[in-house]
Amino acid sequence: MANIPTAEIENDKGNTPDTPAVSPAVTDRYYEKLLKLGVSLAILVHFSFIILFYVINVQFLAMVNIGSTLIYAACLALIRREEYLLAVALCWIEIIGHAVLAAKTIGWDTGFHYYLLFFIPLIFVNAQNKFVINILKLILICIAYLLMDSMLGQRTPDVILDAELSSFLRYGNIVIVFVTLGLVTYNYIQAVYEAEKKLILYAITDPLTGLFNRRYIYQLGRHQEKLHKRDSQPFAIIIGDVDDFKDINDYYGHEIGDSVLISMSRRLRECLREQDSISRWGGEEFLVLLPNTSASEAVMIADRIGNHITSEAQRIGLKDLKLTMTFGVSGYENNEGIDNCIARADKAMLKGKKAGKNRIVSAEINYEEKSS
């Protein structure tokens, strides 16, 4: 099947189709992934702080960071239980509390207040919250930061560190904040990209067969029509219909019928080139779009598909079924419009059905019944 073009997907009226809504379960999954990453990094950072403050003999902050590590370990457990609200609340308490205690103990200039910047992405990555609520949270964090600065910015710390060590801590905290925000942002963008790809595939594929759906193959056909008008590139359409599918459905049941469609989809794809596109056109019908292909070449491709399908019985469930298809073929003619080209292929296919099925009928040439 052809690669998915990056062009805008349109519906039959030329408008952008509605984007499928992202389910809360999908949103929660990505939110959980980001929370786990952030909390895991926090555990690593605070464990490093335990060692650092023990080495520089600031025992109080070493104990504080032991508590911080335990809090984040509890957050991980809450995230695994999908208790996101409580986990985030603990993160808020820890970050603000740690910043206040660190500034009070070793000074504002050591830069532990920079970690409050983590609240900005933490607030907005949760799509379940209303925008107004997020803005209010942001305002509260800003007020808290300003209050901390006014109360602790000029305060003499409990422990006076030498200037070099204070600068080392400040620069180290700046680097940690930038690296952590970078990692979280990168992973968030990757999560959004993966979600977008899934939504696009959801919008353009048939859920049963995994082939392109009717709307998307129609847009690919319109794109080929534009290429033909611009560069005179030929293209052709094949419409194939599974013979006696209604009888199969009625006799064996819909589950077997679905398995037949999946099996036929696989057989069809095996016969196509990289540049070709195939869709489930409707029911048991399939439409194949063949770029840079004349009508006569399309007939040969349809013949190859038909031979591949009838070459052996197909194992469907516990049954071996001998399946056939009837094909209608049309090559695009100047200025006829993609709708007319598809209609001619469809009429040719219906003509083949009336003539006995299991055959290829071209809009220009009628081919005799293929051998079973």
C-alpha cells in the first residue's frame, strides 16, 4: 500500500473531515508516561542531593532530600494506580516545600527556586483540565514565587556557604532544570506526534481490513487527477468485488465473512506495487488506484490479482474456501473527472457480474471468463 501523503485530508465535499476525538484513556496514558518520566528524574536528582548535602555537611537538607525521595517514590506508586490528582498534589507540595527549605537553609542564590518552573508544563500537559483552571493555577504559582522571592530573596541563610559552592549549586540547578524540561518537552512532543499518527490512521483506514477507507482513496484519486492535468501522468482504477459474498455471509455467518474480507485484503496487497493504493470501497468491494498505469497495464495487474486469489483455496477459520473476484477496470481519460472514471470501472465490474462473475471487464475491452 502506498505511503500516506502528508497533504490535507478532505472529505467528498472538499472540506477537512472532523478529527476523531481523543479518548480520555489515550490522554491519560500519555499523561501517565510524562508523570512517570518527571518523577523518575526527580528521584534521581534528589538522591544525588542526599549525597551532595551529606558531603558538604548540611545534614538538615540531606534529611529533607531523603523525605523528597520517599515522596516521589510514593508518587510513582500513585501513578501506577492512576491516582494522578493525588500524585500531582504531592509533587506541588514537595517542590514548593523543598524550595522554601533550601532557600531558608543555604540561601536564595543557590537556585532551588528554579524548580518551580516545572509547574508550567505540569499544569498545561493535562488536557482533561479546563483552560481557565490552568490559568488560575499558573497565577497562583506566580504569586507563590513572588512571595518566596520577597520573603527569602534577601534573607540571611541559616548556613553560609562559600561563594564558589553557592555558584556551583545555582549553575547546577539551572542545568538540571533545563535538561529536565528539555527531556519532558521532547517526550511530550513525541507522545503528541504518536497520537496524531494514530488519529490520522484512524481517520483514513478501514478498521476491519486495515486498508484505506473510501473517503481517503477518493482524495488520492483526486490528487492523481491533478497530476494528470499537470503532467499528463496516466492512472487507472480497478474495482473488485468478492463473488457470492452474500451467500458466504448467510451460510457461514458474519464472523467468517469478516475473515474472508481480511484474507482477500491481504491477497490484494500482495499483488500490488509500492506506489499503488488500495481501499475497502464498500461492503465486499475494493478499489485499487494505480498511478502511472494505462488501462491495458491495469488489466494485467487485475489478472495477476485474480490468479493469485484463485491459485489455492483460502483457509478461513477451519474451512478451506475457493474464492473468486470480479474486476472492473478503467483508465483515466482526459478531463472526464475522477467520479466518472470510478463509475466506468464500477459499471464494468457489474457487467462482469452479470456475465457470470470471476472475470475482468475493462471499460474498453471485455475479457472472457478466467479459468478457475
